[in-house]
Amino acid sequence: MLKSNLFSQIKCRILPKLSSQVERWSGAETPTLYYSKLGAFQQVELDLPQLTVPYRPTPWLSNTHAHLLYFDVIRKNNVQLEYDQIEQLTMQDGGVTAIAWYGKDLPADTPTIVMMHTITGSPDSMRELVKDLHRYTGWRVALCVRRGHGNLPMPVGKFCLFGSPDDLREQIAHIQQSYPQSTLYGVGSSAGTSLLVRYLGEEGEQSPLRAAFALCPGYDLETGFDHMHRFYSRYMAKKVLNTFVHPHVSVWQSNTGLKQLIAQKELSQLHRSYFEFAGYASYADYDQAINPIHVFEQIKVPLIILNAEDDPVCNIRNFDPYKDRVRELDHVMVVTTKKGSHCGFYEGMRNPEAWSTKLMADFLKLQHARILKEEKTSKLKAS
């Protein structure tokens, strides 16, 4: 009898208190939503109920650096995925990009997720997101690999940390040509969000991407690296040079800014110095052509943006100047969580999985269901 009462007390009193303390310690909180009550997301709390309850990060990953280490080192190196094809494409100026296909043999009308990778991303580094999005949606994934990434040849001396909207247009045109019956959706991760948002803003209502999700953007590229943790700033600057510059020194020999670029130690300094390598005469020209913040308000398809308040790479302060404006935009919603680090957002104790990827999948499936319903209604009216 005493044992029974003891177990009952542990179950009813001690365990709930302990669970509550673990949640507080790990940073479990309900996400904060920034959106217009009159726009495309006015029913978001009904459509995506996971945004109305706490995101509970994996307790042993509550430290932002441990979370990022787990994502960037452990998970990236342990996810097994074999792409159906990595198809190289020659751009109009002779440069080389690629599309890494997964789910290529699915029915022709299966939706396709057009994915944009990270700042030094490759098909290998994006395997987890590709695999999980395919698993949650059952859709085809087309990872758009930028110039110089994934060991692509660099016959033309040009690379851009955030990609080229013109190159993306050629890649999307190829995807459309390959699967003309497939509805397209966009996903950008970290630096890939800049390309995604820039493209969506430039295309406006003509965008072939019917909805999109941006994971951990830096917003204004001119200031986006200013708040980055110094360790990651120096680490990423070195990684950029080792990926795009040192292996292709013969391509850059005629570039007058080569010596200055190689000398840069911080990513913010490197970013302001490399415009000539991206094909622009000045930083101002580069910024006007690439920075997504200049066309952010022209987006006309539903877009969810997700940031973590403890992100040491794309600091949440980058979002501060745009909070009020986002609440006035019809097609954009920003979601922030207390924890999640940079592109991690893991939950679960034994086998952590990315909460963010489930949110992406649910959002894109919701948008696709709406599109199918609208198309069916239009056909009925026409008949």
C-alpha cells in the first residue's frame, strides 16, 4: 500500500514538476508569430496547430553551440542518401550549375520542392533536409546547386555566396521542362533563403513557386553578418576561401581583388570585398542586384520564415527592423522560437528530428491542398 501511494505521488506530483523544470531549462516556449491578420495567414493557428503549442527542443541540445555542432557535424555526416541523379547544367554565360534530384521517377504530376542550399552547401551537406522533406511529403526534391558548390567545375570566373537569380531562373526552367505537370514549391536554408526571397520578390505574381519556406535567413545582406558570433564568422570566412577561391586560383589570377580577398578573416569583411568575384563593378551594384531586402515587400505567394532567437550565425537582431512591416504584408509570416540554433530545431530525446522540417512539410502540403481545391472549383465553374 505504501509503495502504491509513493508511486502515485511520484507520478502525480514529482514527474510533472520535473518535466516542467526540464522544459524551462531547455527553452520550451510557444513560437511567436508575426503576420497580417487580414492576409494569407489569417487562419494560420487553425491550419498549423503546431504553432500554437511549445516547441520543445531536445534537452541535451539546449545550448546553441551544442545544437549547431550536432546539426553541422554529427547529423550531416551520418544521414545516408543516394540522389537519383546530379545533373550538371550549363548557364547562358558558360558557367556550370547542377540539380541534385531525389524522387525523379515519381509520377509526373507529383509536386516538386525546389531547394536552395547553404553558403557552402552541397548535395552531401543537404541530405538530411532532402531526405526528411521527401519522407514527410512524398514529393520530388530538386536541389539547385550553385556555381562552385559540390565540386562543380568553374569554367567561368564568377561565384556568388547567395546565388544568382538568373541562374535560378534557368534551373527552374529546366525543372519545369522536365516535369511540366508538377506544381513547384520553394525551400531555402540559411544563405539559400536570400536567393529564394530575392527570386520571389523579383517574380512577384509571376512566380512559378506557389509557396515557400525560408529557414534561418539573415535578412539585409549589408548588415546580416555584423552580429554573427566571431567564431563562426572566422570559420565561415576560411571555409568560403577554401571552397571557392583556393581550389580555383588559376581562374582568379587576373582579378585585381584576389590578394585583398584572401587576406580577409571575418565573413562580414569578406562579403564586402568579393563583389568583383560575383561579376559586379562595385559593392553597391552587387547589393542592389543580390540583396533580398530590396524586393522583400514584392512577394506575392505565401512565405513562412523561421528564425531562432538563439541563432549564433543569423542573429535574431537582424529581424528587429522589419517586425512592424511584416505585420502589414499579406503574403509573409515570420515565426520565431526561443531555441533552435542555426537550422537545427531538433526535438525528441533519443533520436532527435527537426521540428522545422515537419513544419515546412505541413505548410507546403496545406498550400498544395488549397491549390488543388481552387483548381477543382474553377473546373466545375467552367463546366
